[in-house]
Amino acid sequence: MLAMRARIGALLTFLMVLSTLAAPASATGSTEPPGKRVRGVPGTVELSADPDLAAWQRLQFGMFIHWGIYSELGGVWQDKPVTSGYSEQIQMWANIDEADYREVASRFQPDRFDPAAICGLAKRAGMRYVVITSKHHDGFSMFDTATTDYDVVDATAYGRDPLKRLADECRRQGLGFGFYFSLVDWHQGHEFDGGNNNPIPPSMEPVIEGQLRELMTNYGPISEVWFDMSSPTVAQSEKFVDIVRELQPRAAVNSRVWNNAGDFRTLGDNEIPSVPLEGTWQTPASVYHETWGYRSWQVRDDLPGKIRDLVVGLTSVRARGGNYLLNIGPRGDGSVVEFEADVLRGIGDWLGRHPGAVLGASATRFGGQPWGEVTVNGTDLFLHVTEWPESGELVLPGLATRVRGVTEDGRRGALDWRRSGDDLVIDLPDRPHDPVLPVLRVSLGGELRVIPAGTARGSDAWPLAELEQGYSYADTGSYPSTRRTVVRQTGHLLSDRGGRVVVAATGTATDPATRYRVEVGGRHRIVTGAELTGGTVGPFTVPANQVTPVTITLADPAHQGQALGLSTGALLVARADRVAGWVQAPAQLETGATTALAVHVTNTSRTPVTGTIGVRAPAGWTTGQAVAFADLAPGQSSTARIPVTVPAGADLGPVALTAALTGDGRPVTASALTEVVAPNVAAGKPASQISTAWDGVPQRAVDGNTAGDYLVDQSSSHTAEPSHQAWWQVDLAGQYPVDTVEIWNRTDCCTERLADYWLIVSPTPITTDSLTEALATPGATAIHQPGTAGRPTVVDLDGATGRYVRVQLESATNPLSLTEVVVRAAT
């Protein structure tokens, strides 16, 4: 029962009262069920429409190289390890004056720098391009420049330009080549700033411009320009990008040139996005999270574990549509650290065992699954199983394309599979074949098509409350100003018969004059925000037995991350010449609580209508009176707030709430499926945590706010960083039999700060910081969650009794950041 309710809660959808479409029947025995399947939407994430950016996206996997004078020091100053900050920033963290740093440069002699070997290693790992630091924050140029003598040719014993040698070798070996370029420059006058957010004074601009022109002129074709840090003005950002555009028009520029002037968004270090990202983006990754430049005292162990971690990172980023740029930090003599070379060769070995599964494959609309990632290459669908299901079954939801067969990639013999509605269910062997990351290959009978979660099925009206959000990022000139934005909203409908429809939206536009593109299927209309939220848009035509997307985007975005600026409560798609009544309900309603539901009536007919709108609820529930509407004009909607009270003793589980519509015209009513749940006994209770940073007080995780944008809505807790086995806990102020606990992650970034954690429910106080000791608390029930928490992750406790609920990380360094913890008591 609990598992069923969790699945229903996660798959909120809307039902029609007058008519519905049945889901496809289940089939067993590794064969498709008879009959015609629903035609889904294309499941492949397409590349950019810009051919140059699409060419950059096809590079997919690259080598990042952090190498400079700092590499000579290896994270050590005056015979002591510098444990603060990254080792490539050792001049700041050890407070080394320029005279002493020049002395380090004078002895820089990278006789073991071997461009051919580096390029060969990159190709061995499956990488397709190389990006190297031309100048880091220290301001020391690792190339020959006329703008200063503070460069590798003039200030070192080496006396040559290593970047020219590497660029030429990349071209010889068929690799793309690019530069990292820091906009922070301590040599040119920037002060040490731990956040590296220094503004750029006008006096520094000629040096930056001159160096960019040299880099864009003297090294052949450039694939990527990777700016970093500082806080430039809009004019400065545009000027730097214009230089690249002028001299290397096909080069892709990253977002850290700031002010949204770049071509692709650079995510946080090692970040795997938790939500679908629109447009072009890249994750910079490192072999060690502690440093990018060479660190002589870095712990290098567990080679198999490191290979697996980075294979999972590469696969996860590629499956979600991004490029993956993996860093190495050579020593001061130019040699590659053997451990790092072994890691890259291990990645290449895995890619070689699964040709076409990542490199050359495309991202899919499946997104991250509880068990792993999904890529597609032609008619081969690859399932990358990061968490081998203990149930022995792997479920891929919403696959519309016919299946021909399933195998474990690299292993002989077919796997048994069956259909369950729209889902593909695969029977797994006891143990996977590949020890690094197992891959299943699903042979498809045609183009990948999917049926998205929340697709509304019906005949005459389709309320689209479960809107798919497309996200991006925007900034106002610096790293701290970067914010995640919503740039697209999409709902999906499935009709049993074709016909003409219109679209109505509830909500508000930030600027009523903003122009929006409303697309239904392959047709679109351009409307203002006022027109979108104040009437109906259409008509459009929907086909029968085919999933039709309904998408809203900006008609004229200034850049790929510009926020939609639209607060949409829900969308309604309805046939023309109808009067539609529909309920907008939350995903859950608690027993014993009263909730004011939005109930809408939309007139898609040609004449004004008069009537009443109310809510029809299960027997025993209390609802407010129906609300009258009069002379509702064609194309207009009216909304009533009607209170609905769920009895304290109501049955838990799914419930349909239906609009009750009376009056003129041809009425059609729709139902919303919600889930009745037990009250949240953690709400507002005293919370604590091991430490607090960034004002992320523990009480935020029990304040009822699940929004999860840390800086915008202050809805997440945060411990200090680093933290050792960071924990958060709540005192329920009484003993409860716990049914489920919902763990809510953030929405802005940093989801890895709630990953590989334990949920502990105990009847007695948990008084230790040690995870081992916490797990040994008398009477405690503990459940390990090895993956990253979702929104939410629902953990079934089966009635375990407890008063204290703790979330604790396994990590010895990561901070813990929680958006919300919801504890449901068993009834």
C-alpha cells in the first residue's frame, strides 16, 4: 500500500470525468502487446540550431589542464603544505609576494612536458578536445605575449611557448584546442580576494584585450575560450566576446565572461544538474575535488572507485545534454601524474567496452532515473545502471517506441522484459557484468519516442497542472550573482480524437507586454503576457492517439538563460465551443486540514455564459458552496477559491476532485487526482544540526517551504564546509509510528550536498556527531540512501517508532544542505 501511494504521489496526473483514455495493456514474455501504440514525443535532446555551437556540443568530452608556475610549488610553501584553497591559487593562500613568486618562475623548467603524450592520453581516454590554462589568477602568462615580460618565454629558464607546441600537436592528432583565461590578474593589480570577484579597472583592459588578440591569432583554430571569475561590466564582457567573435568566429565562449554574453553555461565544479537544462552547457570536473593544479601531497588512492566516480559523472552529464571537461594537473616539470593518467586510461577502457553508449550518443528526455542514466544512439537505447535495483527489476517509464530486445552490453544472451502500461520492465541478472558501470542495450523498432510523466489523457479538456520546467542560468556580472532560471514550461496531452483546441493559462506575467511563443504540436502563436494570462490562445489542432506538447517560451529571448517571467499556476487545453470547469489541486492533501482550492471555469465558446462552479469531493468531506459567474465572455476564465476539508479519519491514498459546473453552453468538467496523506508531524518542531553556515539555520528544513532556491527564498539549511559526517535532526516532541519521511533537495545548485546519506529514526536522543555511534543508538531504525536526494525522495519506515529524526552524510568533507524534511505518522 505504501509503495503504491508513493508511486501515485510521484506521478500526479489529471483525469477526465466525461471521457478518458485507458493506458495500454500490460504484456509479458519479452514481446510487445498487440495493437497500435500511442505515438509519443521525440525522446532525443536535439543539438543547438546554431551549427557552430552544435559542432562544439559534438566534442562532448574534453581534457582540462591546469598548469602554471603554481605547479612548480605543488601546494607547498616554505616546506609546509598549504591546506587552504586550491593549489593553483597558492600565491594568494600562502600570501606569497611577487618577488618570491618570480623566483619560482625563474627556475621553472618543464623538460618533461610532452604534448604528443598528453594528446595521446586524451585520445586514449576518449577525449576530443583540450583546454589549457593560458593565464590563471596569478597573472603569469603561459604563452609568449608582448603585453608583459611576466610570461613563460621571458621569465623562466624554459624560454619557449608550451601552448604553441600543444596547439600544434592537438591539430596533428585531430583534437580541438582551447584556452582557459582568467579575468582576475594579481600581477596587473587585483588584490587577493578569496571569492575572486574583483572588478576590472579600465587600466587593466588593454592588457586583457592584447592578450586575447594574441591567443586568438597565433594558435590556429580555437574550439573553446574558457573565461574565469572577476566581475566585469556589461561593456567589458561584450568587448571581450567581440574580440573572440572577430578573430575566432567558430569558437564557443563560456558563461564566465559574465553578463550572459557567452555561448554556453559553465556549471559548478563537478556538478550534475538535478533538473533539465535548456541550451548549451558544460560541467568542469576534476580528478580530486580539493584542487585543480598539481598538489604533491594530494591523497591518491582507490583507483577503481575514482574511475567509477568519473565514468558516472561523464555519463550523467552526457545523458542530460552537457559537455564534460575533465581536468588533470601536471607537475612543474610538465609530467602527468601517474594516478591521473591511470584514471584516464580506465575511463577510456570503459568507453571502449561500450562503444556508442556515451561518445557519439545523444541525451534523452528521460533525465536521471532512480537507477541511473539513459542515452540513445540511433535505434539503440543505453541504460547506464549506477544503482543496481535490489528488486531484480529495472523500470524505464514512458517508452513509446516498440522494443525488439534487451541485452547487457558486452555480454552474450538476451534479458527478459515485459511491458507494464507505458513502462518497460527488465528482469536483471543477480550481478552486473561490468564492474565499473553496467550498461543495458535496448534495441528499438524505430525512432526513440516517449510519453512524459503527467501526460493528461482525455477527449474534450486537458488541465495541465504538472508542467515540465526547462531551466537555465543567468547572472548579473559575477559568480555569486548567478541564478537558475525557468526558461520553458511544457505540458503534454493525449486525445482519443483530433480536433481544434484553445489554450488558457492561469497566473501572471512579470511584464504584461513581454512577447511569448505558445506552441501546440508544430504550430505556434505569438502573444503578449497580458493576452496569455487574460484570455485563450488559438485555435490549434491536436491529432488523435498522439502525445501533443504545449510549450510556452519567450518569443525574443536576449540570451538562453533569460527568465520566462511568467508565474503559471496551470494550463488548460480545451476544445473550442465548450465551457470547461477544472480543479487545480496540490499533489497532496493532509487529513484534518482545510485547503482553499482554485476552481476555474473557461469559456471557449462564441457567446457569454452564466452559471456556477464548485467542487465535487468524496463522501464525508466538507466543501464550500459553489460560486456563481455571470456573462463570462468568450475566451475568458473565472476562478473561485473553494475550501475543502479532509476528515481526520479519511482513507489515505489517491482521490479525484471534480469540478461541479452548471449553466449555459456545452459544459465539460475535469478532475484532478491528488493524494490524501497523514499530517506532517515535523512541521515547526525544534531542529538542530552539527554547524551552521551561510545563514542556513536548521529550522528552515521544517518551515513548510519546499521551494529550495537557497539565495532567493531562504528555504534551505546549510552546515559549515567542510563538515565531517554532517548531520541535521528534528525533535518531533513525542513518539510517533513513522510511515514515511520525505527528503527534499535544493533546486538552485549543489544537490550533491544531500547525497549518500543515512536517515535515522530513534525513540531516544541521538547525541553524537559520529555516524557510527548514531547508527548504534538504542532502538534506532536506519536506512541508507546511496544516491542524491530528489524532490522529494520518499523513504518508507513501515511504522518504525521514533521521536528523533536525523539525516546524516557519509562524507568526511561535504556540507549538508536540506530544503525540507516531512515526517508522516502512520495511522
